[in-house]
Amino acid sequence: QVQLVESGGGLVQPGGSLRLSCAGSGIIFSIHTMAWYRQAPGNGRDLVARIGISGTTDYAESVKGRFTISRDNAKNTVYLQMNNLKPEDTAVYYCNVLNSAWRNVWGRGTLVTVSS
């Protein structure tokens, strides 16, 4: 079975940084496009960033220039480096495999709270 485990969240002040990690088992990340999503109270689960098999990336406009998605295929892990965090970034962050067979598989997420 596919399992995804997100980690690295926490409480941070505005302007601070966090690095999120997503470790996978039961699936090889290197042959799939990977993504980070987030969900804040009252909102749906929104796409934050994607990284393709070739390493190409794209980002939601709200995080462009502040967040960086990356992958370490040897560790079967994807990362989200978040800089200059804002209160609006407060959410539970999830990773996801962008393949129809596994898009409904989610970890429990990791909570990021940006507050002074």
C-alpha cells in the first residue's frame, strides 16, 4: 500500500521559514509528478506547488517567489521550503502523488501556523 508521511510543520512568526518533508513508501516518487497542497479552515484543499519527473516546477501565485518545491529521489522524499511566511499561509499541508491511481491517498498532513 502507498503511505505518505508529512512532517516539519510548527508554529513560526511572520517572516520566518519552515521546511516540510514528505516521505513515501509503497510508491517510487521518481517516476511521478509530486505536489504539495494545503487546507485552511473554511477552505478547500488547494494546490501549492508541483514538481515534475524532469524537475520542472510551478507554484500557486500566492506563494510564488517564497516557496520552493524539491525532491531527493534517492531518499524517496519531496520537500517544501517556505520562506517569508505570512499568516495567510496557516494551514495543514499535504503531499500528493499526481497519478490517478494514487491521488486519493493522503497522509495526515502537517500543521503550519504563522502567528506572532
